[in-house]
Amino acid sequence: MNVPAAPALAIDPEALHFLPLGGTGEIGMNLSLYACRGKWLMVDLGISFAGDTLPGVDIMVPDISFIEQRKDDLLAIVLTHAHEDHLGAVAYLWPQLGCPVYATPFAAAILREKLREAGLIKKVPLNEIPLSAKFELGPFAVEYVSVTHSIPEANSLILRTPDGVVLHTGDWKLDPEPLIGELTDEKTLRKIGDEGVLAMVCDSTNAISEGESGSEGMVRKKLIELVGACAQGVAVTQFASNVARLQSVAVAAEASGRELVLVGRSLWRYAKAAQATGYLDPDMRLLSDKEGAELHPSQVLYLCTGSQGEPRAAMAKIAGQSHPRVHLSAGDCVIFTSKIIPGNEAPIGRLHSQLAAQGIEVIDEKKHKDIHVSGHPRREELKRMYSWVKPKIAVPVHGEARHLNAHAELAQALGTPECWVIRDGDLLRLGPEPAEVIGSVFSGSLAVDGTRLIAPDHPAFGARRRLMRNGAVFVSLVVDKEGWLIAPPAIRGHGIVDAEEEEVVVKGLVEAVQKALDSDKLENDDKKLREAGRLAVRRTLVALYDKRPVIEVQLVRV
């Protein structure tokens, strides 16, 4: 197994290169680049979620500065499927690239809605292509290959180039009963394996897990059983994009005599796209939370967003008893038909605890292993893929270091001649032989902060963390032209003391500021007057509480 260093960068314009800028060494934010004959092809452009480390930010996108500098040679963005971590960043980053986008009908339907919300629907040249499409982009002959995943129309890509064939698997699994969508196209994968594959760039998410990922058909049976056993209110939460799971929840609702109520904007988005593209019955009965509120809890099955404990999602509001229309009570049941994404253990744990404290039963994959199956291949499925494709070079992607290493070790054990474990930013020359990491380029992420994209180390986040940790104090000073106070300072604190103590503490702060500004030694300078007030507040709060809040001082001269 080769684990490369990072030598100086020297791109051969005639060679075939692979360059991940997201999703390799991490889960989420997938962005892969291929270079051949001086032209670049981008596969996927996804988001990841910020977690608790960046206050006020939910979404992260890849830093695309490397390819932005080469956008004149960027042929297109080719999307494998409609998951957020594969297409969610297009609406944020396309203006910096300006190239055509290719997607199959379901992914195109999801992307159009995002582009419409971003005001880009008339600007982005979105090419909707059929399943199993073949087309040429510069030196790349692209062929879509249907694979099974946890969303309709997942695709692998066959990239034929002058230097050899690459199979970019995207996200996939082998499910004999996917319920919605195509089976993995074994025939085509075997065929290219027989023709000869230079490299396979392959999903590693479950490379550390033995066995197989399991079938959606099995989950449907378990959901029908569990929902049927609920006598009172019942809610289910899942990934909004799993249309087969949504259909299974609908079947379970019908089997138990309940109406299906969708709670959460993203569920409606995926449901409407699935109906528009023929994956769900367009006449399927779906109620809003407003309509569901008019029914008795025993007549309703709520399907909610928020399976990962997202604070703004429907399930978090329901658990926190702040949702305006959906209310659960003791004896009700919540079914989590989803896995815990690494890093989300804490918010999901809090969500479970909130529900349990109200006497609500929580069912997850720990209680019933058949309540969720992954959309990614486990080791037995990887073995079958390698037996079909027989690549000369294995390049594990879509995973953290432990997943990539396990995948490479498996590929090596299966007889793959070369296995390259790389990270975001590593530039791997695939051909002509020999394969080699020729250097590294800058890669990273940007936070979506309102309407702007900023780096994770932006000073704004430091200030927000200080506000969260220590609170804030706002001081208003009104002085005459000589710098003397003509009114008592106005002081407001946030997150400093309890309400019952606030009046006494503010009085002490006012006295401290008055004393600091009532000095012949203090120069009549706006900056120095503000600093004197700030220091007076700071010293007082340090002495009282050992707190160092953010202090803002406004000065007005009359």
C-alpha cells in the first residue's frame, strides 16, 4: 500500500490525473477532478455540515480556488446523484466556475429547485441526460452506469481517456431488492472489467464493515411491523433523500390505517421530485403538518426531518416541544430509521434524551438492526465489485483515513496491483504508467455564512465563540465636548448574570465606569474614553465572576 508524501507540483498536460478536493479523508463534501490533455472534468460538487464548531453556520463547501484559477479549461461538472454531499454546493459555487452541468432526471429535478432558490435557474446550463447516457467532453468519453444506493438514479461513471479507462463508482451498494430505482448494472461493470480498467476510484464508507449492507425490502417489513404495534402517536425520522424509505413509511402508514404527514421542507422537496420523475405515485396522499394537526394522533404517522439531531430540523423542534403543530406525548413512539453519521453522536444523544424524558419510546438501529440499511458497500460487496472490474489501480475515496486504509488493504488482498491512499489535495497521475503522486495542491473548506463564503478561521467565529462562552456587555456613553459624562452610562448585559442579580450588577458597572471617566488624567480623546469605559467594565466583571465578556462601547458627543 502506497502512502505518498507531497513533492513539488508539476502537472504533465499530456497525462491523466486524479485530484480530489473533497470527500477523500473525510465523509461528505465530495469533489473529484480528472485532468487529461490539459482539460479538467469535475465529478460532483457537494456540501458537508459544520457541526458545533462554527457558530451560526450549518453548511460547508469545498474551497475551489485551485480549479477556479483553471476554469477556462474546466469542461463540465458531472453529477453522479442527488445527495447533498454530491450536488449541494453547485448553487453556492457555480458562479465561480461558469461551466455546463450534467445530471440524470432525478438529480436535475433536485438541482433545479436549488438553483431557483439561488436565483441561478436561468444562468446555469443544466443538461438533463437519460440513464445509461454516453457523451463526450473533450478527451473524456463519459458513460453513466446505474448502481443501487439510498436514492434514485445513483450512477457510476466510466471515463474513457487516451490513457485508459477509469471507473468512478460514486456511492453504491448491491441490493437485490432496492424497491425504487435500478439494480446495480453488473453486466456493464463486468464488460468494462473484461475490456480492461486502468483505475477504479471507489466508495470506502463501509470498508471496515464485514458482510453486506442489507436490503430496503427488509427495512420495509420491519417498519410495517413496528408502526403496526404502536397504539398511540408515532413519528418516523429518516434522511429526506431516501425515496424508497419514504415509500416504505407510506406503506407502513397505510397498513396501520394512518395518514402520512410530511414534516420538513426537504422531505417535500424530494417527494415532489420523485413524483415528477415517476419514482412515486403522483396521486400519493401526503398531508401537511397543518392537515395532520386536525386528526387524532392514532390516525397519523408523522415522517420528519432531523434524524441527525439538526437543531433547526423538525424532529429537534418536536422533541423540544417548540413545533407549532406537531406534538408528541408519553406513550408515543419515535422511530429513527437512519444511522448515526460519525460526529453527530452528541446531538442525536441529546435528541433521544429529550424524547425519553417525556415518556416517548425511542426505537433505533441499536434496538432493531433491521430498521436501517446503509446505502454504501460493505466488504463482501467490495469484493464482488473488484472481481467484476479488475482494476490495475485502486484509489479509495469517500471516507475517513480508517476507511481508506481498510479499503486499500482489502483491494491489495484481492490482488489489485496498485493501491493508492491519498487525501484531499493530492494529485495522482494515473497514466501513462507508472502511477505516482506528483504533488499536492491547496484544498480546504469554506463556511456558508449567510450570503458569503468565509474561511473556518475567520475572526468572526472567534468573536462568536467568545460571545457564547462569556456573554457580552454593551455600554453607551454620552459626553460633552470636553469629554465629561453628561448622563449616567447606559449598560446592558447578555449572558452574564441571572435576571435577579442583573440590577445590582449593572448598578456596580455604572459606578465603575463613572469613576473611570471622572478623572482629570484622562485625555479628551474618543478612543481613550471608550477604552477607559471598557476596562472599567472588564475589571469589575473579572473581580466579581472571573468572566471576560465581549464588551462594546459606543460614545456620543453632545
